[in-house]
Amino acid sequence: MSKKTRPAKPQAPKLPKGEAEQVRIRREIGHDFALRDDAFGRKRLAAGTLEAARVYEVSNDGCAATGGIVRLRAIDALVGITSLSRQQREAGLRYREDFRCSQQADVKPMRWTERIDGGREGGGIADSVLDAGRAYAAATRALGHWEVAAVVRQVCCADGSLKRLSEQTGEGRNVVTKLLKVGLDLLAVHYGMMMRRRVG
């Protein structure tokens, strides 16, 4: 009588490159709120969260527990928030690009007594900068409510984090995230990336 063979124990898949190091650093400095146990009992980054997208770097001896300096590399909110749709992300990036292009004018301050020439030849602000400024202003008007516009501008144009915005406004992070998503939806409609939703 042959012995029954036991079914092979499932092998744990290999961790993505760098994840084990990120888990180790977080455990050493006590940031284990961003960690979850997987089906194999291993500590893993909480997938799909902004916290999991953050990158911790350790300098000096490479050990946070023995005095190594831990730096937190900033994550762009438009990239780090995995729940954003493709249209929302693209709309935010386009709004950011219009803002940055509108700020690139090579305009030097001049004295009030200095005479200026009314012609455009060889001077003034480039048409591309003026066009970007108009596009940015029109998109900002499309955001409508000032609270929505403030959140979108902070995230897209000032590289602000949702955590910092939440602390400044006193609103919960979920409220700030919702305002950002509403604003990005409005921008996506404005840019023609998404159809306006009908109510009712």
C-alpha cells in the first residue's frame, strides 16, 4: 500500500524589489501602521495606499535603529493616490503644465520711470506663455468653488501633500481627497477628457 503524498505547500511569491528594505526601515522606526500581514504571515506594505507609495531612505550605517538618518522622499499626490482615475490624473498633470508654462515668462522688473515700447517685436511676453496663462485661468474658473480650487492648486501647482492640507484646513484627509477628486473631475470635463455626468 503506497503512502499518500501530501499536497505541496504553496510557496510564497518573491517580494517586489525594494519592498523588503522598505518594510525593514518602517519596522525599525515604528512606522508599522503602513504594514499588513499577507497570506504567508509576512509583513508587507499596505498596497494601494499613499503611505505605501512613500519611499524611506536611510543614510550613514544603513540602520535606522542605531542612529542612521531616515529621509522620506516626497511623493507626488497625483502619482501616489492610486484611487485616481486615468482621466483625473491626466487632467491634474495638464493643469500643472499650464500653470508652470504660464510662470516661465522672462519678464524683468522695470522702473516706473522707464519708457516702454508698445510694439511686440523683440520684447514682451512670449505668446506661448500668454496662451498657457489663459488656459490656466480658464481651467481655474472651471473648478467653480473656491475650496475645490484651493485644494487642486495646492496639489497640482504647489506640490502640496494631502496630509499637510488636511492639517492646515482642519478637515479630515478623506474630505480633502474628495475635494481633489471633484476638482480633477471638473478639469477632466473642461479639457474634454470626460463627459459631464447628468444628475437625476
